[in-house]
Amino acid sequence: MKKINLAITGCLGRMGQQIIKSARSDKNFKLLSLTENKLINRKINGIKPSLNTREAFKKVDLIIDFTVPKCTFEILRIASKLRKRVVIGTTGFSKKEENLIKKYAKKIPILKAGNMSLGINLLMYLTEITSKSLGNNFLSKIFEIHHKHKKDHPSGTALMLGKGIAVGKNKEFYKLIGKKYLNRKSFPYGKKINFNSLRKGEVIGEHEVTFSSGKEIIKLNHEAFDRALYSEGAFTAAKWLMNKKPGLYSMRDVLNFK
């Protein structure tokens, strides 16, 4: 298999650094370009990072982006003109921004996932099945924990799981979003989906979906111990995306969950 020429954005971020580390040991990729939102006067992995420009992405086959929404759209504008594939792990998009990504996906192949891990995507699949099976007799809520440096809340993964609940109920997710709590010891169920986010230490990621009828409780949960599972998932997604036509894809497509 021909090596995939790769660009990594947000190269100083936690995920950017992890992807660079994983790229060193994955023979399917050749790291050609690194970018950041500011100029850096040193080399990383033998490459001098640049800003997000046409020149930075011109020679690559695919871009992996774990940054912030503003930066992601800067990258998509350039990628769509150069016809480059993009794997997006960035979270925190608004509904309007989600729709804008769909427009870019008409021009280029984009794979977007709030979480790249196999376990989390299986959890979302199980969440959909559970939500559909339990119907409206059960209320639901979502709890997540991440490291103290994470800025957005609820996490992109928590929102993914919320969408799983909505899909199971065959309802519009944005109409089901309830209250968003931060650092609460406990939080209530509601007629809509309530979220509670805890930020502490260096926790990589914990997520729990709870369904309650008042008489019984069902819990689905996932805990991540190594950030490498996200970069490995991103590489699996990148390899899969190389043969795809323009469109918006997810890890569900990669893993063939029906």
C-alpha cells in the first residue's frame, strides 16, 4: 500500500502530540506537514510547523484535525479548494456549524467523529438500541469526566451519546437537549437529556449513559486509559477515507455498525 502523506493540525495540542507520536510507528503514513495557530521557531519530528495555509496542505493526501471549531473551518476552506480529505476529531460545534460541515462534505470526503475509539462508538450503538428498546417509559441522562484542561462541555462524546438516545427515540436531538451542568456531585433526570461534566486532574475520558424508570436503572459506561486509542482510531478512519467519494462519514461507517 502506498504511504498516505499526512498533515496534522494543532500539533502542540494534546491530541496533536499523540497523533505525531503514533505516526512514528505507523508505516502506512508519511508525516509531511504540521500546523498551529501561531508561528513556532523549532522543528517537531524534523518538521517546522506552519500556519494553516495552502502551502502547508498542498502536497498531502489527508489532514487530521483535532483543534477548535474556528481552526477547523479555516482548514476546511483550504482543504475544499485543494480537494484534500479531512478527518475531524474537533468537538464543540454549534448546530449551524454542523450544517456548514455538511456543505463542505459535498466537495470533499470528510470523516467527523466526537470520539475515534472503537469502544465509544460501540457504546453509542448500544445507546441507540437501549433507547429504542426502552421507549418513553425511561428518562435518561449523561455524565462525563475529562482532564482539567478541556474547555468545552459537555464533551463531544457526551453529545454523540445524546444523539444516540435521540436516534433511538426517533426524535430531533437538539430538541431533546436539557440542562448542562458543570462539576456537580449529582444531577437530576429530566423530560429532556441532562448532562453533567466533571473536569479534574488528567483524566483521559469517562462517559456514562443512565436510563431510569423510577423502578430500575440501566447504565452503559466507558473509560479510556490511554490517549493512543484516539490516535489509532483516527488512523483507522484516515485509511478508510482514502477510497471514499465526497461525503460526510462517521466512525459508524468505518466500523460498519448498522
